[in-house]
Amino acid sequence: MTVLSTRALNRATLARQLPLDRAGLPVLDAVAHLCGLQAQEPQEPFTGLPPRGLWRARAGVRNLPLSSWLGREVDPPSADGSDPVGQALVRRYLAAYGPAATADLRAWSGLAGLPAAVAAVREELAAFRDERGRELLDLPGAPRPDPGTPAPVRFLPAFDNAILGYDDRGRIIDDAHRGLSVAGARVVLVDGRVSATWTVEDDTVLVTPLRGLSPAERAAVAEEGGALASFLSDGGSDRTRLVPS
């Protein structure tokens, strides 16, 4: 069975969650693909969509019914005891988060792993292992970019799906910083991984690195931070500043 490196899983997650390339999708299509957005803090999704190439997000976000992001009508369990909704949920989760383990599906959905639904669709899925030996499932034709694919700097909001969508978040954030993902910190991805936090003060995006950044990385962070500052200030400012940790 093919073993996927942590970097390979990182690039797959970035491709599925849309920060790898500017998606250029209509807002509703992007939200449906992502299976909704985390919104414990209601304003955070407005920041989460621009890093995915949706700069008109403020005007486009709507509440989506369950049937929209399942991509099908929500049917009750069939008379034969099968669970079509659960099966659709497994497919939709893998489309947006795969390759992933059943523990990741359970952590994301809050359900007990949907074992019957996973078993029902298993034959149509591709199987891999991660570096820890866990079995990972995925849709066969879903994007799994080369691990060497460059990953641009991206600013993510608090509680973003790309981090919270997994039980094992090691593909995108170091264990030492895992607490940031549940503490409401806004984070910066550099080379695909959480490498800084950010906040806004006086229309300036302030970036606090979590590790040493190279001059090229600092320049890329400043450029993307400036674009975010402009978005958040409706064009009034493009200021960004790196501050000591």
C-alpha cells in the first residue's frame, strides 16, 4: 500500500481546501465544496474565503442547507438499513479533506466514524497509509499534488477548516503549536505549514513568526499580508508588519 508523506498530505489538503491555487469559484460553490465553514466567530469566514481566491466574499456568503453541501437531497435511511446520507457525507468529506483516516472523519463530523457508511463505499475508494501506519481513504480521482509543489503564503482565519478538519493535524501544524488551532489564533501558512500568527491593529496586519523566516519568506508574507490588509480595510491600507515573537 502506498505510503503518503506528511508533505504529500499537506499538499493534498491545500489543494482540497483551495489555498494552493486561487480557486476562482463562485462563493456558494466554494462553500459547498468545503462542506461549510467553521464560524464559531461569525466574521472569520469572510477572511477564510479570500485566501481561497474569493475576494468578493463579503457580498456572497449565504447560509447553505445541508442538502447543498452534501451535493444531493437528504434522504432518510433506506428500508434495507443502508445510510445514503452517511455515504454522501463520507464522499463529500474526502473530496474536501482527503486522504484521511476514519478518525479524522469522526473528529470533523462529531459522529462515531460512520463505520457502516464507510464500509458501504470502501470498494469505490483508494487506500493509502501515512508515515504513522494509519490507513487513509480517498476518492480515486481527487487531486493529490506532487509533494514538491510550491505552496504560496496564505493567511487563515481562526478555526479554519484546513486545520480543524482532522484528528491528526500534523499535516499542516506542528504538535508544539497545535493549541493555536483551538485557541482562536489566526495563522499564516508558509510553505504550507503554520509558521506565524496574525492580527490587525490600526488597519495594519501584524505578523508574529513562530519560526525563523528566510528573507524570501518574509517578503512573501509581507506581500500577501498587504493584500489582506487592503481587503480588510476596503482598500484603505496595504500595511503589514512582522513583529518579534
